[in-house]
Amino acid sequence: MTTSQPASVDPKALRDVLDGRWAHVRRDARENLHDPDFLPVYGESVQSARDRVTRAAKKLAESGRVGSGFPKEYGGEDDAGGSVTSIEMLAYVDLSLMVKAGVQWGLFGGALQLLGSKRQHDAYLRDLVCFDLPGCFAMTETGHGSDVQQLRTTCTYDPDTQCFDLHTPHEAARKDYIGNAAKDGRMAVVFAQLITRGVNHGVHAWLVPIRDENGDPMPGVTIGDDGPKAGLNGVDNGRLSFDHVQVPRDMLLDRYGQVAEDGTYTSSIENETRRFFTMLGTLVRGRVSVGGSAGSATKLALDIAVRYGDVRRQFAAPGEDREIVINDYLVHQRKLLPALARTYALHFAQGELVETMHDVQTAVHVHGQEIDERAQRELESRAAGLKVAQTWHATRTIQMCREACGGAGYLQENRLPHLKADTDVFTTFEGDNTVLLQLVAKGLLTGYRDTFGSLDGWGRIGFIADMVRETVLERTAARALIQRLVDAVPGRDDDVPLLDRGWQLKMFEFREKHALEGAIRRLRKNATTDGMAPFDMFNDVQDHVLKTAQTHIDRIVLEAFVAGVDRTTDPAARQLLDTLCHLYALSTIEADKAWFLEHGRLTAARAKLLTSTVNHLLKDLRPHMVTLVEAFGIPADWKATRILEEEADRQEAMASRDAELRAAAGQGTPEGTATALEVAPAQ
Amino acid sequence: MTTSQPASVDPKALRDVLDGRWAHVRRDARENLHDPDFLPVYGESVQSARDRVTRAAKKLAESGRVGSGFPKEYGGEDDAGGSVTSIEMLAYVDLSLMVKAGVQWGLFGGALQLLGSKRQHDAYLRDLVCFDLPGCFAMTETGHGSDVQQLRTTCTYDPDTQCFDLHTPHEAARKDYIGNAAKDGRMAVVFAQLITRGVNHGVHAWLVPIRDENGDPMPGVTIGDDGPKAGLNGVDNGRLSFDHVQVPRDMLLDRYGQVAEDGTYTSSIENETRRFFTMLGTLVRGRVSVGGSAGSATKLALDIAVRYGDVRRQFAAPGEDREIVINDYLVHQRKLLPALARTYALHFAQGELVETMHDVQTAVHVHGQEIDERAQRELESRAAGLKVAQTWHATRTIQMCREACGGAGYLQENRLPHLKADTDVFTTFEGDNTVLLQLVAKGLLTGYRDTFGSLDGWGRIGFIADMVRETVLERTAARALIQRLVDAVPGRDDDVPLLDRGWQLKMFEFREKHALEGAIRRLRKNATTDGMAPFDMFNDVQDHVLKTAQTHIDRIVLEAFVAGVDRTTDPAARQLLDTLCHLYALSTIEADKAWFLEHGRLTAARAKLLTSTVNHLLKDLRPHMVTLVEAFGIPADWKATRILEEEADRQEAMASRDAELRAAAGQGTPEGTATALEVAPAQ
């Protein structure tokens, strides 16, 4: 049950595979993104952090590394994939700067670019790109974060003044957690209900000046400060309220809905909900970037913890001079290695997602093609699912790495506290993870046929009762390869080795299909149960529905990893990745072993074998732990941590002193020279 | 499969049960510990936090609420249980202040009290209690945190000078993470290898002045600052190095080991390792306090999240005017309620632990009885196990509560970020959790017969190969009741209802016994396997060994909860606690369902029934969620959070505005008055 591993693997060969389609963007960042002003500072006040990050954002703009996603005529490269890859690289350097950049060029810039008109681009994009026009993305309200279709801010058109009246009716409707609002923002893209001629046409977006040249709030605009947060101290999150602010008609970002001088509303998309989700759909880049950035933070934390675990020693082994390196402990490997395997798996899945996003968005926004609704829905679902997987994995893994570094991990100088505090909100912003899981589930339940509608997944559930749907799993990349592997597994799979990739794929697939069919069956039953309130029909199976989404994401991620291994040409690197992929697959099955046992897909004996096989994989991978983090290619100065060199130096100094003492003791210990080392070992 | 619940339960009746033996200490804190200077301040600098907490510590000393654990002649009450209960209450108010107090009166004070002599008490205890003598507990070194028997600092006696020479030979031997060191400490209890007449007698402790009256470091003492940390900003953690510092002979804390003028070493405990662990054992209070404080932080986080979830609304239900309260969602209940059940369970287990600790320590230190070695080992094991359970539960639960409060949970003004950052290190300090689990496991493997020895659990493993041991589980409180419940379960237990308490207890018991016997069997096999390195003999089964400890802790905790329910006299409170105890038992079994399936103790059908039973329990408990946190009795001003009242007010304002708009719309909507509410619901 063990795998054979090459003696050593060149981390560069692994890095080439990981770097993927936007390798040039990654290499450029590694080689050129070395301004020390971009690095985090430990122990600074909120005020200094904000000032520092504002200066850094301006400097970053000057470096020309922020605009690649914008059209060529505004200095960009029309490269959506490149722009999210840049953000992913920036996340290694400083997460506050990453979020500040994400707000300015991703959210604010993306909304202007994708929802605005040529005229609006001409007027603002250049200033936006060079950070002369810092801006906000003002969607979330205190009362509505997940259900943004229900925003309470109104923007009502008056033909007499040719202006909209933007208004915050009560505190629950104030814009909240808005990046760039508390200090820097001069404009905001504000989302509100568009009302004209007495009809509410749903949520639209406007460009609204919020501060004048002196930095004072514009008339009718009240700006609040969210104050100190758990992390992201460099980002000035704030609150915006509007007291009947007059917004000129031409400030409506009107690509998907226009209001004529007389107040007539027009849109190429008739259905209001569909229109709303089409608008939201264009903004998928933010969610993709958060997932990618969470991945970077996770890699950095693992890099620190794995390297520390390779020099840190604790507890003597019988008969050994030096204490044991903590990476040698089985339980330490059980913490670090499955997390590392999952990080690789998610990296490959993220790579596929970025490619898909790039292709879908380039078709529409660069080549002017029609939106492929189905592809767009599937992209949104993937983006949501991976955002969930990446950010929860980041929260858990960074916490684990902090603990794996002991007290040293709690000191800011060792970076982990910042990684932890800064990424914590990733599970909430750009879509609460639980709500996003529900969105993914809804896509699966309806086969992307009819996924418009509120993110909640409640609404009318008649569609579930009515639908007759055969569950067909969508394949990701390497479709043919995966199908071949799955098909090669015999029907009675109890005798297939656990290290058979086809069997692993089949288990993931079976679980997803079974969970999905079961959820549909239960929903249908509830929908036809007399007297059951519509809310209860869904709520009753909510845990099952979310499990379905989770199993779907796991499969997508495994398939991406398999495809990544398949693309690897260097034999040693391929062999190592193949083993790591086994660890991802088997540790994922192990974590949900109960399900497989319950559903007759694992016998008790095989379930026990699974655990020992995972332990064997850990042994096989142990010699390659450092190589696996080296492959992330994180430049030393980006790590901004003291833990690594210092611990190695200390251990060496202690070892050489201990050796001296042992030598002296070996020559007989004269009175008065007994040492710390001589305590009798524990009996 | 549902339980019947009273319509309402008086939280005070629950509180009386929770308050337990030191109810008077809890009531006193609730009624009198209301100095606003004790509360956390958000967004302050490290420097201000340290200054504030130093002032608060002094004020706390003046309030007379810190000395109850000290002997009566020094103004205390000889009340060990009362002193850890006070710390637990202080943890609600501010965790930095709690840790500062824990360092001063628990660790520094405890070491002086329990390891020092009457003469030393007379000289220092009064100043210590009133905080005129702030001090440190300098045990951990940069190179040795878990394996403190291997400390590298030496303290070598010279009969000529009648002084010890205290020395830090290299950087790995410097004292690190020491509370009170960076700013306030005037003295430190320093742990080092005692060497006299050329013989190393193992780790002992000395009282060492580290700063003079002006606050400058004493000659030969180098003081460093650990700088900003992830949390606990108010605690001045630092580093201490000693360059041949002369420490007078009478500064050795010499209760367990004495050095005569001529350098002769004497001790009432012959065996060096045994002596070391006896000394360490007296310091168990610190570990008990950390567990209790983690419990308080968890309760506070749950109080915030449960109350917020009861007013926060998101997503409309079909046919309802208002959106759904988020506590009504099954998946939200799945997050909050099992955590709440486990918090109750741990509370009862902590209560038992404090009683045991109080009784064991009072016998020895107040009544001067001999140490009961077995009781002492069992106490240490319980303290270690509960510290692990409480602190990991705190880390996970506070994180979950943060996420359950969405973006609001990320703002410091809502307290959760502080709770999270401040408690994070609890899983590391006072014993790394993984190392402590090993300590617990070792106690189980040897039946407390022979648990001396390094915390590591390696050492010679011959004792495992040799030992013939019948596994007999130690019972906790309510032994007779529990045995009766277990005995009443028929041998073929597949038909016993899942809500049979006896069956639940039996499952916990079976799992522990089986895990323990399996671990012993595997260790014995390895010990007799030719060519297996001693390290590998243990490392090979490390995961299994730690699982044994985990199952043991789960059982101890369940038994404590059962005993707690049994003590409850108010019928409604008892019924509610009984249901909550079902939830703890069944959600714990559910989390390890795979194990029970693998070992033939759950059929697949019964495993599925388990999940639906847990969901039923959530439904039964839903109406009592707020009561269950109300019962913790946390005064409103201790919560130091804005989230609760504000969200309720906002939701009311929004509801009343929405109702107005609906009424207006019902009377026909004149042009220009369309509102946010009128967007068509999602189809």
C-alpha cells in the first residue's frame, strides 16, 4: 500500500506546473514586486496602517501592475485572468494592500467597466486606474448583506430635475463595511432600487461622488467609520448614508438598464430578477480573487509552518543525541500534509476557474459576443463553490499552522497572526459561505436551467416538485481521462486498491450523485406534503442540500487535481504530485468515512485500511514536505517573518553546545561542570 | 424521537445549577465587578493596552478580589477553588486582565506559595498580593516549551559565595513569552537546572530580582520584548536572559529540594523525575484556570451570536411579511446548538475538576496531609484533558460565532475579534494541546501507576510490553447513577432508543475502552518487533494513542453532564438540561459516527436515524436558545458589544417602515411612490 517516490524532486519542476497559463504574471511579480513599502508592518496603529496602505496603493498604481483587466484603450490589457492572478500574487505580500487593490481596481473599477458605458469609461477610468480617483463599491447594507436583491436604499428618478433622488430610509439601509469609504473614497458605485414613474425596476448602480476636493463629504452624504476590525487594518471600511442626494441621470451605470429623460425605463433583459443576476454575474471576478487570495495566504502559512517544523525540535528519542524534528511526528504530519494536499488540489481547481472566467468574460466584454447563459451560470456556481472551499480551508489551515508553530506562531513578527486576522472575513465577504453553498446547491438541483432568483433558494419550490431530471454530473477538464479512469473500475469495487485513481474518482462521483438525488427526493416529498409551510419544506433538508454542494465541490477539485497531474511532464514531479493527489482523495474520503460506510461503499475492514493507507502516504511524503512548499515559489522577502532563519540558527547553536558538553562529560565530569543535559531521562 | 419540552424555563433556575459550589464567588463578581476601567478598549495601541491593564491589575488588587487562594495569614482565604472561579469570572470582563492576573496571582504567586518556604512567604507574599511586587513565571524557553524537563538555563551553586550562578548559555535557553516581563515585572520565579557539587538535580525554581526600583534591568539581566502578538495586547510578554547572575542561596524556592551552605543537596523525594513532576503538579491551578477562562470566552461568544441570531433576519419566506430570523435556519442551529450543548457539558466537567483540585490541594497545603500520589496524577490528567477540550472548543466556537454574526462579527466594537485573538494562544500556553493529549493518554495506558517521566510519552516503552492491565474505566461523579444507567441497557443494544441515556453512556464507554485496548495491543506488538526503532514504536500509533485520550475526555465530560442534570431540582430546568445533554451525547457520537459503524456499534440505518434525531433535538431546543445563554448570567455591561441592541432596533425600524409601505401600496401606489419592497420575488 505504499507508493514509490523519487529520492528528490526539483521544486522548479513543480512550480512550472503550478504556474499554469498566467505563469508570466506570476514570474513578473516574483521578480519585480519587491518594494519594501508594500510589506506589512507589525504593531502599527489603525491610522498608520491606513496611511501606509493608501501610499502603497498609489505606488502600486504607478508600477503599472493594476490595470491589466481593463480595456487596452485605458492602458489595460483586456486580460481578466491576468488581473485576478496579479491579485493572487499581491495577496502574498500584504492582505490589506490586496483588499485595497481589490476594492479599487476589482470592485469599483470592475463595476464601472462592466456596468458602465463608453462615455463613463472615458470620463473616469484613467483616473481610477492611477488611483487619482479612489472609489467604493457600495452594495452591502447593514440590514442586507447576503440578500442584496432586497436592498432598502432607493434611487428615484424625477424627470423635472433630470436627477435621481438617492435616499437611505433608515439605519438598516445604510451602506456598511464599504472599503475605501472611511478615508480615501471620492466616488462610490452605489447599488439601490431604481424607481421611475412609480415602478421599481430592481437594483441598479450609480456613480456617486461622496467627497469633494478637500475630502469633505458631499452635501447629503454622511460617512461613518467601521472602526477597528479583527484584521485588515490598512483598509478603511466605512458606512455611507444618503439624505435625498441628487444624482444626475447620466451617472446611472446603464449597460443593462436605461432611463430616458422622461423617465421611461428600458432594458435588453425583460425579467427583472434575471437582469439583476446578469448584472451581479459580471462581477464574478471579486469572488474569484478572494478564493485565489485565500489560497495564497494558505500557502504562505503552510510554507512557514512546514519549514519551521523541519528545524524545530522537541523531545528526545531514546538513543539519539538530538531531539526529534517535529515534522517527524505522525500527528504533526497528520495536521500539515493533508492540508498541503488540499491546497494543491484547490490551486489546480482555481487555475481552471480563472481560465473559464477569462474565456467567458473575454468573449462577452472583449469580443462582444452574446452572453452564454448556461456557461455564465456554471461559472458563477464554480466561483461560489471554490470561494467557499478556499476560504474555509484558509481559516482552518492558517489556524492549524499557527498552533503548529506554538508560541512563536502567536507573535506578529512571525506573520501568522496577520494571515489569520486578515483572512478571517474572507468566509463572509463577497458572499457568506453558507449562503454561497446554497447557491451552488441550487444550481445542482436545477441543472443550471433555472437558477435565477434570490440566492436564498427558498422562493417557490414548485420547480422541485415538478422537475424530472436525471442527474448527470458535469465534467471538468480532462473529461476523457477521468471518464476512462472511472469506467475502468469494475462494478464490484470492494477489491480495487485504494490507490486506484479511478476508484477514488468513482467514490467522489457516487457520493455527489447520491446526495443530489436524495435531496431532490426529499424536497419533492416535502413539496407534496399537505400543511407543510414553504419555508419548512426547504429548511427541513437544508443540511442535506448543503452537503450536496460540498460533495460537488470536492469532486470538481479532485478532477482538477487529476488533470493537473496528467499535465505534468517531469517524471519525478509527476510521481510526487500523483502521491499528493492520493492523499487529497483518501483524506477527503476518510473525513467523510461515515457516509461511505452508511451507504455501503466501504466495508468496516476497508475503512480501517483507509486510515493506515493515509498514514503510509504521510510517510512517503515526509521527505518531500519542504519541496512541496518550496514549489509555491514565495520569495523570501515576501514572507516578512523572523521565525525561519532564527529557529534554525538557535537549534544549531544549542546542538553544538550540547555536543561540547557531551564530549566534556565523556572525558569525566569534574565537580562543578554538571550541565542541563545530564538530567536522567524519564523512566 | 422528539422530546417534550416545557413552554418556558426560568434562566435563573438553570443558573443556580451552573453556579455550583462557588456560587457565592460568581454572584459577588456579577454584582460587584463593574469597574468600567476593567473593560477592553477597542483599537488601542499595544502601549496603551499595556498601561491600561497594569492600572486595572493594581485596581483589581485594591478591590481585594485576587487573593482568595493564598493563606489566611497573608490576607487570603485558603480557597483554591474560589481563586480559579474568580479568574473564570474575570475572563468575561477582559482576557488581557485575566491573563495578567493569572500571571501575577496564579503563576508567580502560586509558585512562591506552593514551592517556597514560610520565610519566603513572609518576605514577599503581601507585596505580591497587592501588586506592589509584580512578577514573572519564567519557565518556558525559546527552545523548550513543551519539554520543560530539558530546560537549558543552569543555576550552579558555589559554596564560596553562598550564591547560585544563574546563566543562559545560548539563545535557545532564553526565557520567552514571559508575562509581566517586558514592562512590569520586578521579580521572576526562574526555572533552571540546579547544579551543585557537580551534580545536576534537575529543574528547580528561584526568586530572582529582574528590575531595580527605577525599573531598570538588574546587572546581568537582559530583558527583551516579544512585541505585538495576535491578541492579549494588554499583557507585556517578554524575554529574559541571564549572564552569570548571582542569586543568593536563600532565594531557591526550596520546599521540595534544599541546598545547604556547603552545597549538599537534600530532598524528601529521591527520584529526580518524580520530584520534578511533584513540583510541576502543584502548579496545576494555571491549567485549570485556562480551561475555565476558555469556557467563559466561549459562553460570551455564544451569548452574542445566539442573541444576534434571534433578531437578525435575512431572506424572505414565501407568504411572510418579515424576513426569517436566522436562528430559525436548520443550518444555523446546527452550528450554534451543538456548540452550546458542549459548552454546558464542559462547564459541568470543569466544575467537578475545580472541586477535585480544591480538595486535593486543600488537603496538602492547608491541612498538611501527605500527597495522595494517585489522586494527584488523576487530577493532573483531568486538568490536562479539560484544558485541551475547553481551549479547542473555544477556538472553534468563537470562530463559528464570528462567522455567524457576518460582517458585524468582524468589527472590534462587537467583541468577537478580541475573544478570538485573545483566546487563540490558550491552545498553546500552559501546555500545548497535542502534548497534553499525550500526557492524558499516558495516564490511561499506565492506569496512573507510573506516569512520571517526560510529558512526551516516549522514553523506554518497555513498560507497555511488560504490563498486564485490565482496562477499568475510572468513574467520575454520580458513579452509582451512571453505572445503573449503563447496566440497564440490554446486551443487544440495536433496539434501544437513541435517547436512552444508558445507551449513550455505554457507547462513550465502549469507544474509550476499545481504543485504549487497541492502543495497548499495538504498542505491545511494536515493542516486540525486531529492528523497530524505539521512536517508531510510539510514533507509528501516535494518532491512535491521541484518539484514546480524546475519547476518554468525551466520556468524562458526558458523565459530568449527566451528574449535573441529576442534581437539578427545578423540573422545567431539568427537562431542558436533559434534552441538551442528549444533544451533546448524540452530536458527539454523530461526529465520530464512522468509528461506531466500523466497530459494529451502529448499523447504517441507525446511523441515519442518529442524524435525524439530532435535527429533531435542534427543533426542540430552538425555542430555548436565548434562555440557554441567559442562564450564563453574563451582566450586560461585561459584554462590551454594540451588536445586540442596535440590530434589534434597526430591524424594528425597518419592519415598521416596510409595514407603512405595504399599507400605502395596498391603497394603490400613486406614481412616484414605488419602494424597495416591491421588487417581484424571485421565481
